[in-house]
Amino acid sequence: MSKDVKDYLHLLDKPLDEFEAPGARNSTLGEDALWHVLYSLGQDNTYLNKRKAYWGLVLAVRDRMLEKWTAVQRKYYANDDKRLYYLSLEFLPGKFLRGNLLALGLENEAHEFLHEHDLSLDEIVDEECEPGLGNGGLGRLASCYMDSMATLGLPAYGYGIRYSYGLFRQEIRNGHQVEQPDNWLHEGSHWLIPRPHNLFPIRFYGTVNEWLDDDGMLRHDWRGGDLVMAMANDMYVPGYRNGHVNSIRLWEARPHKEFVLSSFNAGDYIGSVQEKISDENISMVLYPSDDAPEGKTLRLKQQYFFVAATMRDMVRRFKKLNKPWDQLPEKNVVQLNETHPAIAIPELMRMLLDEELLGWEEAWCICQKLFAYTNHTILPEALETWPVKLIERLLPRHMQIIYEINRRFLEEVRLHFRDEPELPSRVSLISAGPEQRVRMSHLAIVGSFSVNGVSSLHTQILKDRVFHDFIRIFPDRFNNKTNGITPRRWLRQCNVPLSWLLSEHLGCNWITDLTQLKKLRELVDDVEFRHDWEQCRLTNKKRLADYIEKVNGITVNPHSIFDVQVKRFHEYKRQLLNILHIISLYNNIRRNPDVKMQPCTFIFGGKAAPSYQMAKDIIYLINCVARRVNSDPHTRNFLKVIFLANYNVSLAQLLVPATDVSEQISTAGYEASGTGNMKFALNGALTIGTRDGANIEIGERVGDGNIYLFGLCEKEVLALRRRGYDPWEFYKNDSELREVLDMINSDQFTPGDSTAFSSIFNSLLTGGDPFMVLADYRAYVETHKRISHEYVDRDLWIKKSIMNTAGMGYFSSDRAVKEYIDGIWSLEPDV
């Protein structure tokens, strides 16, 4: 054995302050990267191409994060810290390299190293695959919060699933969305560290046996069924230049039995690995289709799989402390990010009752002090429920526990609300009807000590409508925590020109204290500062224009209004309202070719769920309109319509700094909060939006004159529904709108096929226009006219842009996490 290897083995037992991993103390980032190219990748490091440079840098950066993470973990135990477990079925962190370099203060070293090898950081970052660990706002929010938890030095862990494939990779073919596999791990990911020694068996199906303990207490034992192994993979989250590194633990499904030799020897080659394939499916795909029973079962398996492994991990750590069980909520808090992890409540009850042999009252008291629940939606279809029969079959012991939780809860309700015989059925964890279903939001509320909404309006709707009965039962349980975004990724990283300008005038503290941005109000009348601000915006718009030309083959004018709507496609988000307005603009320009009009570039992006046909039809309509508008010589100098395929975090980082007008136009009362609205406004875009979600709070902080709110408010939407909403009235009384709707109900955009968009036309008129697109159409059009008029006055527009950024300090995820700390988690920072 060589001396170097002996020394390395000897170092494994040294305390951290004496440990010197390769290059950690005495070598540069570049030297470490070269070391890893040779010794970790097994490749020649005398010549670097982009791929070798990327992987070498990844491993060198990871070394540094591992050292800091190890020190942090030791500190948690030494300080006997209370810890946070943040459970989320989605995380959308975006690419890692640039953000980790930024957080660790290694950007300059990386630039210098790459420059020496005739490479740039932009080139290297292009080599990175974006992790497919989420779908949309839920995952982006979770990642922002993890960044803030690390930056604030909190003892916190994220928990989720290590999906082999993301939601899907979106392609646009002949205007239609086509879903392709998102194989983000095709080259592996050194940002993830597998922990094969951290394996937990997770049971499905089986039977429940009853027995009496020595005290005559009835006990339960869940046996048999199928076992799947949950293997940990750790992904590290560095705080911003504070030496603190946290982790997100992502569970990967592994087979309990790798290979059945007897089947193989008998010639059953498929059968010999069938169990392996079936087990690994659990962590294969984010949100498998639930149209078929098998898909529903797989989704529930996913949810239980990751929370069961997480609860075991939490209990494992707690047992190291040798504390009594009633201290579990004193030393831990579990935040449920939506209802997907709510099955953790009966799972912990099962562990405490059946494995640790606690009594019901003691176990339930522990759970109610441990769990907190964040609600993100008021859409009925998104308030998750599961068939009782499915849970009984897949998780028989958990259904028994849910029945018992419900029985005891309803006894209390009947006792305290004797005069309301219908109340128990409304708040029951189990719905009545031909198919009984478990209401997961009710389970989360009853089993938690805190329930929060994510914007002021959303929380008020939860109190007034969605969970009104529960407010009366648990008056102190509900609270609001308005969402926030991390300024590190969503300003400092994605908008370098503006970040330089801000740091020049404000110093650098704004990166961790976003309230510093309010000082920009003192600069709004500075002519030179406004000029520099506009140049930053133009630089970003040119960068986006170059991308559009490269990817879509369309030349756009960077001096035009960049009007952007990028988000998941859903009828309530009303991309349809946007495209109807664009068609009306197109008609007006063709009728009046000499009219003076501010050129506009309308940009769309987002995915529709594979089974959501209406959303896919709207994507097709947008692309058909774009094809017509962009090729028409009468309009193409004034109007462009762009659909950017496969919207993700990386594309958002390109779009957000370049946007002039941010479209946040959901039907009032349907958007819980939104975080896209915050990202755009933080970077100086002006919002056109309904009085919905966090738009209201953004308006309060940037000033009424610096945001364009329009249309019906939430109470007016409800009132109009109660009176009887008739979309035909708007069709008959608005000739411009009628012309647009008649066009999409013809072959104007699909020559030879007059029925391509009949589903959209019928939904708006004969279908009753459920999201009131037509009711808000005229107000939306008139607001756009005002935007176009004010954009021409460059001084006015730039002042409004500055005032938007200046007012966005409140919407930092650092502020949001601090509110969770003070109001829910009761954690102490470790930095």
C-alpha cells in the first residue's frame, strides 16, 4: 500500500478541524478540479474540454460543501438543536454549479481557472442537466425556502423523492405539445451523494394482527405484503457565504430482492427481475398519470414511501439523544408542504403505537405538537382525497389509525357543537357517498398544531370558505405566511447587470437583506441612474432576443414591449385571456395598417399535464396564432408571438430579467399566492394582474400607480356566480370579442379544419365560461392600452420599473422563513 493511501485512511478518524481533503486547505479550486478529472473521473487532465471541466469543478465544489456540511451536522448534535424536517413531494432548485459557486464565494476562482483553459462559466453551465424534481411553483418555493434556511443557519433538512425522470420534457411539434422522457440523470449527478448504508424497509399491503400486551392493552402488528427499500441520496444546499450547509435527502426506491435466481434458472428471465422493476417504479417518475387505477396506486405509494422513510430517519436521529418520547416535538418540527406528505401523521402514529408501544393519548399528543401544514390551493380538484378501499388495501394499518383519529375527533365535535348535527359530516376525515374517500387536507388540519396559507387573500379564503368549519373548531390553529423568493437566485444570479448596479449604489448587503432595496426610491429621480437602469434592462432583453432567434428562429425587437406569461397551463391561470387579446390586436392592426402602435412581443411558456386536454388545446391555439401573426407582413413589425418550449428554472432565469410586463391574470380567488409575480417584479417588470394571490400585497408595497390591476375581485366573482353568469351577454354586446371568438371557431388559424378549437369556444359559451374569461376581457384590453401608452414615456416607465424593485424587499424568502421560525417552528439559528 502506498504512503498516500495509508495517510488518507488514517485521516478518516481525525476530527474535522484536522481533516484535509484533497486541496481543501492548500490548493485552489482549479487544482482540485484537475485532481478530480484525473483521479475521480479517470481521464487525462492535460487537456480540458467542457465536459471534463464541468465535472471536475462539480467535484471540487462538492468537496468544500461536504466539509462544511459535516461540521454543521456535528454542531447540531453538540448544541442539542431542535431540527426542522421540511417534507415536499417537489423541489425545483434549478442548476447547481453557478449558485453553489456564488454561495461559497468561489465565482472568481472558477472564472480564473476556466479562463486559463480557454473556457467560460456560461459554456460550462450549459453542460449541466437541470434536475427533474418538481413541476412548478410548489417545487420552486420549496427550493427558495431551503436556500433561506441555509442562509439563516437553521438546523433544517428537506425531504423528498429522487425521481429518475422529471415530469416530462416538452417539445412543440406542429403546434402541439409532445411529452418526452426527462432523463435528467442520464450521465449521473455528482451533486447527489448516494447513501447505500441508509436503507429503510417500507411495507405495502399485508395484514394486521392484533394481540394483547402484558397490561392487557390491545396492540397491532402489520406483517407480510411487499417490502421496498428506501435509499437516501443527499443533495447539499449552502447558505450564502456563512459556512452553513444543509441537505435535502431524496429517497430512491430499491428492490428488497435484487434477483430471483430460481426464476432465472427456470428460463423466466423477465420474472427474475420483475420485483426489482416494480419496486423501482416508485421513484421513477414525478406525478405518474392517475387516470388508471394503477397510476392512483403508484401515486399513493410514492407519498407513503417518502414519508415513511423520513419518519424513520427522524426517529433514528432522535433515539441517539436518549430522550423520552414526549421530547420528540421539543427537538423536532415537521412541516408538510401541501397534503402530499399528510400520510406521515398516521405513519408516525403507527410507529409510536405499534413499534414503540406508546398509548394512544401520548402518541396523538406528540403528533399534534410535531406537525405543521401549509396549504397551497383552494381548487376543489387539488384538495387531495384517496379512496378508502385503496388505502385499506395498500396501507391497512394506516386506514385503521385514520378511522380511530376520525372517531375521536368527531366525538369531540359532537360534544362541543351539539346544536349542529350536520357539522361532523362536513369536517369528517372520511367523506360520505358511494365511494368513501379520505380527505387529506382534513387529516393534515386535525393532526397539526399549525395550518397556514401563503398570501393574505388565500388565508382569508381558507378561513371564510374552504376550512370555515375548522376555524371554529381550532380558532388558534390558522395563520398566514406570505410566500417569498430567494434574492440569491432570482436577482443576484439571474440578473448580473442589475445586481452590479444595485451593489454599486446600495452596497452588497441587499443580497441577504432585501429590505435594503427601499433605498432605490431615493434614486428614482436621478437621470444617470435611470439611464443605467434602462441599459441593464436592454442588455437582458438582447440576451433573450438572441436566445429566441437561436431556438425558435424568430427575430424579435429588443425595444418592443416584452410581455411574458410563463407558468403551468391551467384554465384558471387564463393564458386563454391573453391570446384572445393578442388576436384582437392582430385584427386591429390589419384593419388599420397606418396606426401608430408600440411594438409588442408576447412570450408564453409552460407545460400542460399530459391528460389535461383543454390546456393542451390552448397551447395549440397559441402556436397557431403565433404562426399566423409572425408570418403576416402587415403585422410582424408590430406584433410577435413566441412560445418557448420546455419551460424550467433555467429558462425562467433568462426570461425574468428581460420582462417588461408580467402577466398574472388568474381568475380572482383561484391563485393561492404565486411566486412568479414576485420574481418578475423584483427584477423591474410591471405586473398586469387580477386582485388575486400575492398580487394584492405586491400592489400595496410597490404603489398603486406602479402595478396594473384589473377585472373582478374575488367577492365580485362570487357575487356574479350567485346572480347567474351568462357569457353569451358578453359575446353579444362586444363586437371585438365576438369577432375573436368567431375566428377561433372557424378555420382562420387552422386552414381546412374549422373544429380544431371548438372545445375552447364551447367551454367559453355553452360551457358557462367557468373561469370568467369573457367577464374580464374588456377590462383586460383597456388595461393593455394604458400599458402601451405609458411604455412610450420612457422616463415614466423606468421610474415605475425602479419602484417595483424598490418595493419588493418584503417578498424575500428570508423574511418568510423568519416568520415561520417565529410563528411556527421555534428554531434557533446556528450561525
